[in-house]
Amino acid sequence: MTKLSKMLQGNKINKIVNVVRNNSKVSKEQPSWMKQSEEIALEKNLANTPPSSAKTQRILNNLPPKNMIQKRFISTSSRLYSSGNPSTMQQRGLNKGVSLSSSLVQHSSLDRRSAFLTRNELKNAKRVVIKLGSAVVTRADGQGLALGRLAAIIEQVAEIQNSGADCIMVTSGAVAFGKQRLSQELLMSMSMRETLSSMDRTSELKNIAQNDLKRPNAAVGQSGLMALYGAMFRNYGILVGQVLVTRQDFINDDTREQLFNTIRELMALNIIPIINTNDAVSPPPQETSMQGTLNITDNDSLASRVAVDINADLAILMSDVDGIYDRPPKADGAQLLHYFNHKNIDDIQFGEKSNYGTGGMESKVKSAGFALDHGCNVIICNGLKNNTIRNIMAGETIGTMFSPLEIKGTSVEVLAKNARSGSRKLSSLAPEDRAEIIRHLATSLLSNEFEIMEANKKDLDAAKARGVTGPMFDRLALSRAKLESLCTGLMQIADSSYDNVGKVVRRTKISDTLEVVQKTVPIGVLMVIFESRPDALPQVASLAIASANGLLMKGGKEAINSNKILMRIVNEALGRYGCSDAISLVSGRDEVADLLKLDQYIDLIIPRGSNEMVRQIKERSKSIPVLGHADGICHTYLDEFCDVDKALKIVVDAKTDYPAACNAMETLLVHESLLTNGVFHLVCDDLKKAKVDIFSGPRLSEHLTFGPPKAEKMSFEYGALACTIEIVSNMEEAIDHIHKYGSGHTDVIVTEDKDIAEEFIASVDSACVFHNTSSRFADGFRLGLGAEVGISTGRIHARGPVGVEGLLTTKWELRGDNDTAAEYARGEKQFVHKQLPLD
């Protein structure tokens, strides 16, 4: 039995602790490392501390568990951070039923682990240091605090603290707060004679308060600043404790040990330590070096030093800059670096420091590098923007993250820039050269069949291990037949690509000296997102080459190996003409999120995949147009004059040829007369033989006593071997049903009456409307486009299967001879506006 358990034995609070531990969902057994740490730490403390300290230790031992000292208030928004793994939290010293003394041991004995690599991991941070720079805390005029901004930041810090993590704040602002209060006090203390004097001393007194009384400002401001923090955090049920430090506290070993013991005890008591430098007594920072450590010269170095010494996972350094740039932010071509490894510091050109505070960007980089070397990630960000901390913890790309990854520059931005310049290179090529690139790509698919199939096998094996089956597995699989089909489609694209770019669509004679021509040109840079189909990659790449567009592609992670080898083949084909940068493949979700913000480089986004994925892209893309469809609810209507054999063949094909495709039939509408002549039953029998699950609409359910189960809703995309069948009285009712429940994708009529068929085609408002054929023909290859980049149900620009034509726009070229608008306004020259032949 450990000394800790002996000391707590028989204590009433210990009984409560045991009850909590026994009823907790987390492990009821303390890890062995925790028990050993308790015993060693307590034996050392009790043996080597004076009687008064030993007494204090015993009092701390008998306090209730950390989570029982104060029940943390958890707001709705704080749930963002409260999804941590219980076992992880237990190891971090945040588990239920652990006594305060145990928590202290854990706070002081946590093993330093390696730093996070990407932003997605930041939500796992359990100890966070937040540094508020002077520019963040202070108003723009320097006269007092930015109270609204502070309140928003404190709300976000409270969310992290109330989710079970530890927060430590390093703050500026005492001097600024003191300036405001001291200036007011000096003005109020003026004598009546001075007040009534003709000489206005207001400016003089303000100048004295702000420039000559730094230490008094700090002394006055510190108490007010802490009172403000205390009041604000109290709204969230959180206590704060002030820790005033000077540089000397870190030089002296004894004071440094006492300092961090205080911080650890505050954290163990669920109190947020608020650390600021004691500017009332602190001497100006001096440039001295201490071997193997970081000198405290400003709040950036202070925050990094604190983060390392308390084993923090993350330090957020907030100031008035967005992050680290490769050169001064105002310089031409300056790029914000979303990730940075301080080993590449020689690649950075530093500018001037902020107008506020004592630090600069060079100091921030040095401090952040020190923390990263000791396993703590650092993010340098702009604290003047809304929800900065909340967005960082959610994994969004905010500021510059110091990571061990060897990443130079903003990779996705560079890819987008390359795609823009690559598009211009493709446009400058002769049509024959672009066609040759596509043909080389097509033949390379067959010549590299072995490597492609080996890569695809890795993806298929991984999919099997994850339990992927059915349509998803089929979409992922490649075969010789698929490669041959791809090759044929790409050859079609190449053969039809000669007149795509630069095609004259209008030629007009404006006057005797003016002629205008409208020509096709590439849209610019496309971003195409697709899921599990690796065969989409060469299709989309070929369409981009044929239309001379730059292209960024994001494939599904389930096809990562297949996509890599296919992308290599695409780059090889482009590289023969010096255009390999025109098309790139991106991988992570972080990169996609970043790309959605690059409206200065990306002109159009085309998502291909599930309804949910398409819908998410549409919601997240705020400034870049999205071309696509969210649902593929396709209908087939069997008219009373349909041919039975045709109806059976078309319906089964529309549903079973590829059930997961967006052009598969989801709802079958049957004329009511077919219920009594046997056609309905024949159709149902064939669908059942094909293992299609049938669900009935409301009217069909009324007609059949023991019919299929009722469909939960009529507007539903199954994406599998299932469909809904409903009864309609006539063609008009079928059209109304399609308009009410359809998605405007593809709708079909099966009838031998040509007049009814033509009326149906003219009346149905969908991207594709077919007569006597399967809805599966809504496909770029089948409709002679060679391939498609996607299917659009929108009404602007392209609609239906989007081939090369849908990836082009136009520009106007006007040629004149010394023409001015004023000459035409005065009648000196006359407009003709005559349409000319295109050739």
C-alpha cells in the first residue's frame, strides 16, 4: 500500500473518491505509472520538505478530486472540444476520481511526447497555452483595452477549459489599461485653478501618463486587468489566478521551481493561471544567452518557455499578423505559410515588428521553434479576427502551424498557381499537340496495365479488410475491360478536340472599321472532387487537356494507390510538352478546405460522388461556383401504350446495370391500366428476379392488400438494388410527380405513342429526358462526348453530362482602326452591326 493510500485511508472524502471511481466508465484501476509516480513523488516531498510544506501537502492530499472541486459549466458550443477519448484523458490527469495530489503528480510527471503533425490532430490537445499580444488586448488607439475582443477570446478559452483540458494564458495589456486609468486620474486631480486656466494641460498630462510613467502604468493596470479577467471568466464558472513573473524568475533555479509548482497547483485546482510580466519592477530585456534554453525577452518567449516547462501540447501566439510570410507581408508576392518548420528559417525575410508590444516576427519564430523542439506545437495567428481559437481547435487553416513536417510554402496555393500557368501553356499549344497528349495517355493506360492493376489490388485488399462490399467495391475495382473502355473514350476526346479552343461562335461587323469576334477559351482552373472511382481520374484529366484548363483533382482515400499510378501516367503525358504542372492531385481534407478559399486561382469546382459530399462542397464553397448535382432521383414512366418487352428490358437495365450510379432508376411510375393487364406483375417479377427490393408509393399501397412495404418517402435515392413503384392515372400526373419528387437529373418515358412521347419530352423539366431507352444513357461517353467531368442539374452554364463544351467559356476580340466612342456618339461614324459568316 502506497503512502498516499495510507494517508487517505479512513477519510470521508476518500470514500467519495472511491465511489466515483467505482461508478466511472473509465478504468477503475490507476495505471501503474501513475501509482509509481505518486509513491516516488510523495516520498520525496514528505522526506525533503520542511514541516510547514509537509502540512500543506497533506491538506492537498485530502482535497476532493479535481472534477469535484468545481463542476465545470459546459456550454453548447463547448461540445466542440469535448469528444476526447476517456482513456486518453485519464492518462493526461483529467480522469474522474483522481485526487488532487494525484493530479499534481500527473501534471508534473507527464512524459513529453512528439508534436502533432497536422491541424486535424489539434483537437486532441489537452493542455493549451494562449498568448495575447499587446495588439490583441489593446484598442487601436492604444488608449485602454479592446473589451469586446477580449470577451470573445475569453469565451473561447472557457470552452476549452470546460471541455476538460487545461488552459494557461500569457497576457499583455497591463500598461495599456494603466495608461487609460492613470490619464483619467491625473485629469481628475487637476486643481480648480488649473482647470479654469486658459492653458489647456490635457494633452500634456496625457503625454506624461502614456510616455513617462511606464512602471506606474503597469502597477495600476495589473490589478484592473486581473479584476477584468476574473469577472469575465466568472460568467463561465471558472476561477483565474494571477502569476506575475520577471526575467529573473527563470534564471534562478529555486524561483523557477516555485513558479512552475504554483502553475501546476493552479491547474490541478481547475484554475486558469494568467501569467504576465511584472513591468512595474522588471528591468528592460537584455540580450544574454543561456545554454540550451530560451531567454525571456518578450511575451512570445515567455509563452513558449511556459509551454515547454508545463508539457503543453499547443501554444497559440496571437498578435496582429495572420502568420508567417516568406517575406514582409506588404511586399509583392508575399505568401502566408500555413505550415512551417523552423529549420527552414533561412528562407524567411523578416520585416518590421508590430507597433505594439516588445516582440517581432523574428522573436515569434525563434520562440515557436524552441517549443517545437521540445514537443509542443505552436500556431502564430491573428487575434484580431473572430473565432480564431475556436477555428484552430476545429482543425481549420488559421495562421501558421509549426510542425515537424518538412513542408515549405503553401503547397495547395502553389499547386493552384501552377495550374493557372499550366492552363496558359496548354492554351498556347497547337490543337494537334493537345490531342497527342491525350492519345499518349490513352495508350499508356494499356501499356502500364500491370502496374495499374497491382496498385488497384492494394486498394481492393484494403477495402476488403474494411468490410467494403457491393457497389462501392465495384466502383473501386479496375479491370482490363475498364481500361480498354477508358482508352476508347479518351481516343474519342482526342479526335474531337481540334476545334475546342479558339472556335469562333460569332462574328459581327460593327462598322466599316470595327469587327468583333467571339471565341471559345478555357474557363481557367478546375477543381474536380471524386470519390471511389479511380477511372474518373484519366477521364477528367483528358477533358481538362482537351479544353486547355488547369486542373486540381481530389480522389477518394480508398483509391489512393490507384490514383497515384494514374496521376503519374498523366504527368508523363503532359511532361512531353512541358505542361506537367497543369494538372495535380491533392490528398488530405485540409488541402481541400484550403483550396475552397482560393477563388483568385480556382474558377470552378465540380464534385462527383455521394449526395452528402456534393452538398457539403456546395455549402463550404463561399466564393467559387460549384457545378454538380446533389441528388440523382431518376424516374421511368410506363405509359398505357408501352411495349411490354421493351418496358421489361428498359426497367431492369435502368435499375440493375449500375445501381449506385446517379443515373440509375430510383422510382418507377406505372399507368394504372397496367395493373389489370398483367404488365405490372411481369415488371415486378423481373425486378425481383434481379434481387431488387421494391417499395410501394401511397396509391399502389391502396391498390394492393398484400403488396410491397410502403416507401418512407417518395423523393429518395436508394443507390442500391431497390426502387419505389407508384401508380399514376395519366401522363400529366406522371409529369407532376416527377416535378414534385424528382431532382431534375434524368427521366424516361416508355411508350409506343409518339405524340405522348414528344409531349413528355417537351414538358419534363430535367437535364436529360429520354424516350424508350434506359436512364443509364445519361453519360458523357454513351452520348458521344468521349467522357464527362460530371453531370449538372443546374440551369446556369452546362446542364446534363458535362463534356469539353461545358468546360469552355468565351471572350470577345474587337479589331478597329483608330476608333473612339465619341466619334460614334457625334455621328461621325455609323454602326452597321451586321452578322458575318464564321469562317
